[in-house]
Amino acid sequence: MAPMIYTLYGFAIFFFVFWCALWIVHLIAIFYGKYRLHSKFTSQPSDTCYFGVSILKPLMGVDPNLFTNLETFFNMNYPKYELLFCVEDDTDPAIMLVKSLMEKYPKVDAKLFIGAAIVGVNPKINNMHYAYEATAYDFILISDSGIRMKEDTLQDMMNHMTDKIALVHQMPFSADRSGFAAALEKIYFGTAHSRVYLTADCIKVNCHTGMSALMRKSVLEEEGGLKTFGCYLAEDFFIAKSFMDKGWKITICSQPAIQNSGICDIHSFQSRLTRWAKLRVAMIPLVTIFEPLTECMVIGGFTAWAVGVLFQWDSFAFYLVHVLIWFICDWVLLTIVQNGSLPFNKFDFVVGWLFRECSGPYLFLHALFNPTIRWRTRVYKLAWGGIAQEIKPRIKF
Ligand SMILES: CCCCCCCC/C=C\CCCCCCCC(=O)N[C@@H](CO)[C@H](O)/C=C/CCCCCCCCCCCCC
Ligand SMILES: O=c1ccn([C@@H]2O[C@H](COP(=O)(O)OP(=O)(O)O[C@H]3OC[C@@H](O)[C@H](O)[C@H]3O)[C@@H](O)[C@H]2O)c(=O)[nH]1
């Protein structure tokens, strides 16, 4: 009987300690977010020394927002940059769109690269390869197709590129768009996601998501260039890891990334989160145990049981108070990340938050039991460690 009691108490203590640690994570995210995000910096006059930046834009297909998203790159307030658009397929309608922007802004240094190399299995790396080989400057910005830039975003990123830093990334967030799916996306990126992202950046753990990342080309070249990471689907994580292994630091900049894809529905959003979860599980197996425990509803349940065992507290009342305080912390964090008025009201937030918190653990389980990864037109499987293998030839639409 005694071993059984010890085991029960052992689990109860573990859940209670883990729960306490999660509140520290909440506090770190809130205070660090307030301190790091949206900080005012003095804009440098355009004649001061700014290093040139080669911006790689991997494109695949068009969506209703692509034109305006890409246009923001032609209107940036940064003295020296080139735009390198990469399109894999010569029948891709994105080509016409890029050409029309290049005609509209003839003074902006922009080039279009059509055709992908086969340097690995990662289609984004394959797509960017020729453009990467042609980059003219010492700094490379990899920027996904759905990203919008403000006029001063590149300047903000470059301001964070100090001597010991080799990679500056934007914390993922999303644009103000209408509809429930858009609210859900904003709620996820502004709460559960930014809580981990900000904490990881604060304690210097690699959490790099590569949708908008400025890096030193010289450091990338020491690793063999972008192609070295073509064997991974999560090239972002491994690029940052290799930089950190060499002693370089990575950091977020003050502006979160504005994701503004024109395709915004619950199914695509959830497929994307599931795909990312599959990548994390393959790269860091411990995630399998710890990630579900970071979910409000899951850890709340376990800890409600634990406090009943340890302190004889009312588990149900504890659970309700736990969810309420978690909810308030998430609201506070979201307002910090948004830094302005939200495009939805508090009722929408309650509904979106509950939906996200209840569906999160289910999506994670779904990812665990369906490890095959579908990314755009291709299907992959991952080996432990993150090496990817394409298992079905490309589907042409
Ligand atoms: C000792 C290991 C403990 C692991 C604890 C794991 C807790 C993770 C909890 C939630 C995960 C949230 C997701 C974070 C954003 C990742 C988005 C993403 O998957 N992006 C991929 C695609 O672009 C990219 O390749 C992966 C990037 C890195 C993922 C690293 C995840 C681990 C982060 C550990 C942070 C520790 C902070 C403590 C928080 C409880
Ligand atoms: O087959 C493909 C798929 C994607 N891409 C490009 O890769 C970028 C990201 O694609 P998606 O928006 O579909 O995917 P995500 O937003 O989930 O990407 C994210 O997760 C996977 C990582 O490798 C990426 O760095 C990260 O940004 C886009 O610019 C897209 O055009 C290709 O060029 N070819």
C-alpha cells in the first residue's frame, strides 16, 4: 500500500510544482512582452550607415491579400535592400503579380527567380536556393509570403542586430482581419503561442519560427549556406540551433510579425498548428509529454486533483479559479502583443479563447497519432531528430 501512496503523492507534487512553474511563465511573458515589444526606437536618418539586406520571398500560389502584402516590401523605409522573389513553378500566377509590382515600382531593386533547385526535401529551401546564391548583401531576410511589413519593420530588425547577435526574428502574430477564424488566429498567437515564445526568448531557448528572420550571411555560409538545412522541414529551428551552437545569440525584435494570409479559415489554421506540432515532436521528443501539460485545461485538471490529495482543497472550485486567472493573464498578454485596440469584443474573446483552449489538446493528440506531414502540395514523414523524407510525389493542382 505504501508504494502506491508514495506514487500518488509523487505525481501530486509533480503536477503542483509544474503548475507553479507555469504561472512563472505567465508572469515572464507579460513583463518581458511589455518590456520588449513595441519599444520606441529613434529612427536613423537615411544617410547613416545601414547594412544592405537581401530579402528572400519564397512564393507559391496567390491569395487575395498577396498583392498588398508584397507591396509593403516595396514601400519600406530602409536605405539599402534588394527583393528576390522565388517561384518554383513557371505556371504559378504569383509570377504575374510580382511582375506587375516590379513595373509599378521600377526604382526598387527587385528580381524574380523562377524554378527550384533540389538541394534537399524542404520545398521552401529548394525554392529559395537560386535567389540565395544571387544575394548581394551581407544580411539575409527570409520572409514568408503571408507577411506584411510596416515601413520601419526592417529598421527595427536591424537595430536589434548587435555584435553578438546573428539572427533577429519576429514573434509570430497576425493582422486585424474580420471573422471568427481571424479572431481565433489572433487569440492563439497572442496568448498560448506568445507566452512560450516570449519566455523562450527571455531565457534564451531556441524557439525560432522562420516566417520573418534576418540573419548574418557569413554565419550561414560557415554552415554551408541555406542548402545545409534542406534536409529538415523545420529549417528555422535548425538554423537557429546551429547559430547558437557556434556561440551566437538570437533575439526577437520589437515588432511582432504581421501574418496576413488571404486564406483564413479554421481548417487551414488547425492543419498548420498540427503540422508544427508534428515537427516539434520529431525534433524534441520531450515535447510529447510536456507540451500537453502546458495547456490550461489539462494542467488545471491534474492540479485540481493534486491539491485535493495534498491539501484537501475543493478540486472543482480550484479548477474554476485556475481557468479564470489563466483567462485573465491571457487577456493581459494579448493586449500587450496587440498594442492597440483589438478587432473583436470581449465576448468574441471568451468564445475564441474557450475554443482554442479546448481544441489545443485534441489537435496535439491528433498530431501524435498521425505523424505524416502534408505541406502545401507535398507529403512527408519525419524521423526522430527532424530529418524529413518526401513520401509522395508532388500533387499538381
Ligand atoms: C525540456 C523540454 C521541455 C519542452 C517543453 C515544451 C513546452 C512547449 C509548449 C508549447 C509549445 C508552443 C509552441 C512554440 C512555438 C513553436 C512554433 C513552431 O512549432 N514552429 C516550427 C515551425 O516553424 C519551428 O520549426 C519550431 C520551432 C521551435 C520549437 C521549440 C519548442 C520548445 C520550446 C520550449 C520553450 C521553453 C519555455 C517554457 C515554456 C513552458
Ligand atoms: O512547397 C512550398 C511550401 C511553402 N513555400 C513557402 O514557404 C513559406 C511558408 O509556407 P507556409 O505559409 O505554407 O507555411 P508555414 O507558415 O507553416 O511555415 C512555417 O513553418 C515551416 C517552416 O519551415 C517555415 O519557416 C515557417 O515559416 C511561404 O512563403 C511559402 O510560399 C514554398 O516556397 N514551397
